Amino acid sequence: MTILIFDIETIPDIEAGRRLYKLQGLSDKEVSNVMFHKRRQEIGADEALRPHLQRVAAISTVRLEADSIELNASSLDERSEEAMVADFYACIERQAPDLVCWNGASHAMPVLNYRALVHGIRAPRYWEMSRQNSDRLHHLELMDVLAGYQGGGSAPLAEIASLLGFPGELSLGQSRSWDRYLSGELPAIKARCQYDNLNTYLVYLRLQLIGGQIDQTDYDEALVRLRESLAQASKVGDAQLDAFLASWQ
């Protein structure tokens, strides 16, 4: 069985904003200001844009198979959005993994689905399983499970991770990915994506432990494997994962 823990970071789809709101001639920043303003008018709060008005800036995955773990992450300074999204669906097509995320059911998956639609990325197996609501496409939404499927019970991932002794958000703060993108800080966007996804994996392991899916020995061994994977990544120059490992006491 393959398990895929995933997370994305998004930015406004500026071309969508120009097309839908007839904003030709405005700069990217001006278009985004209109898009965020319309969102505030719509719901009366400063919330994220609706999923179909976002695009993927970074994606991070932790893929588990038997006793192996594989860490992957990329961002727009390294690969195109189409390539990142295509790889995500290609993994599902090949392996039909169990999906694990934090707030991914209402955010990451809708964004990814719309971006696959925009780019024309074929994934027949995924869409067939989705239409049939098949058990072969199991999606564990950690935030909802831990909140008892009550919106008022949800909590920020970084705070839960910190309560469990994991790194949380480190020093990245709450700046929007769009602001970082405009400042050319794509490595920071990728780092946040990686940190969130690693914390999601660690929370998932703790839930597996208390839920009886794994025992203490399995849990401890999984933590060791992750630490070893992070240490290996730091040896080949991945400073972001090195920082996560250094902050994990």
C-alpha cells in the first residue's frame, strides 16, 4: 500500500482574474488587489481566494511504501505549474495511494483538480475513482478527523505540531505566499510547503499511534526513518530540510 501525504502553496491566478473581471492593462499586483477586494466583499473577511482562482506555487509530498519514505518538493522557480500538477496525478494513476492532508479536502484537492482541468492533465483512474467514490481512493483529512468533523473544533496545523513537540512554522511567519512571490522569495514558499507537509506527516503518525494502527515500536521506527531521510537530504544541499531537522528536538 502506498500513502501520499501532500501539501501545496498557492498564489492568485492572475490570468483568471484578468479574464473574469476584465482587468486587461493592469499589473499583476493591481489585478490581485481587485481579486482580494472582491473576496472580502463576498464574505466580509480577508480569506483565501476561491480554489478556482488560485494556482500552485509549490507542492510537497511524502510518499510511504512498506518501510520506505520518499520526500519530494518543488516550486515555480524550479518547474512549471503544469509539470508539478501532472506529477501529482501521475502518482495517483500509477499507485492509487491513500491520500493524507491537513485542510486539503477543502483547499488543496479543489485547487489541484481545477489546475488539472485548466492544463488538460489526463488522469482517468483518478477521475473514475472520484466519480464512484471508490474505497480505492481513500482521503484522510486530518484536520476534520481531529476536530470531530465540527468546524468550530478545527485548529491550525502549526499549533498542533508545536503542541506535539514538532517544529511547527519555524520562523516563516504568516506572510501570504503571494507577497513572497512578488518579492521573489520562491524558496521561502517551498520551505513553508515542506514544513507544513512534514508536520502533517508527523501528526498523522501520532494519530496512527493513538488509533492503534501502529504500535510504539512502529512509531519510533518511523520517526527514525524520517530523521535519517532529512539528514540525507541535508547532505546533498537541501538547506530547508536541514533547518527543519535542526529545529526538531
